[in-house]
Amino acid sequence: MPINTLDHCSIRTLDLKKSRTFYVDILSMQEGYRPNLPFPGHWLYLDKQTVIHLVGVDPKDTSGLVGYLGGEVDPDALNGSGSLDHIAFRATDATGLIKRLKKNNIPYRERQLPNMDLYQVFLEDPNGITIELNYFDSDR
């Protein structure tokens, strides 16, 4: 499971429009392709690489987020680093990782992203931070 590079950061926000405006209009990121996911958001790119996933949070209904991203969603905690949802890395050798996780009794979740050749593994670090490992078909 060599980790190759940081893939993206995901930020949960109560003000999706303001966050998008900041990253696009102030930091000059470009909005690009985002799969059809069960919650609002934007994927922001530098060149051809997605670097920020903005995740819109509706404080009245967080069910789409909990079901898809996992973990509790507390809108009152979405300030500062509490808005950081996960850290994602590109990686290779998913089979080797799964074996190590099972051997060490570390829980994980798997997902195939719709409309992309992307297999993902999610796990929590000892601090409760979600780590996402991305395996594109050529890297599995």
C-alpha cells in the first residue's frame, strides 16, 4: 500500500455558496466534475486534480451525509478544524492494505464511486480522523 500523494481534503460547510465563492473567486480554483452524490457539494480543482471537496450540510437533515460519509454530523461543531471531514491519499495495493487491516482488527469501509473507476477504503486514525485511500483501476 504505498501512499503516493495527498489526493484531496473534504470540508463540511453550513454555507456552501460562500465556501465555493471563496475557493473559486479568491483562490482561483476551478469547479469541476462531481459524481451524483446524495448531498450538495462542489469539487474544486487545480489544473486537472481535485483538491477540495466541499460538502454542504443542512443542519435540519444530515441523513444523506451520515449514510454516505459515515460518522455523526453535528452542525454546531462545524467551525475551524471541526469542518475537516477527511484526508484522502492516492495509493496502490489495496489487497495488501485490507490484509493488514484485518490482521490488526482495524475497522474499515469500502466503496466503489459511481461513474468512476475508483475503489475507496475508509478508516479512522487513532484521533478519530477519517482517512480515505483512493485506488484507481490501474493502482488496485
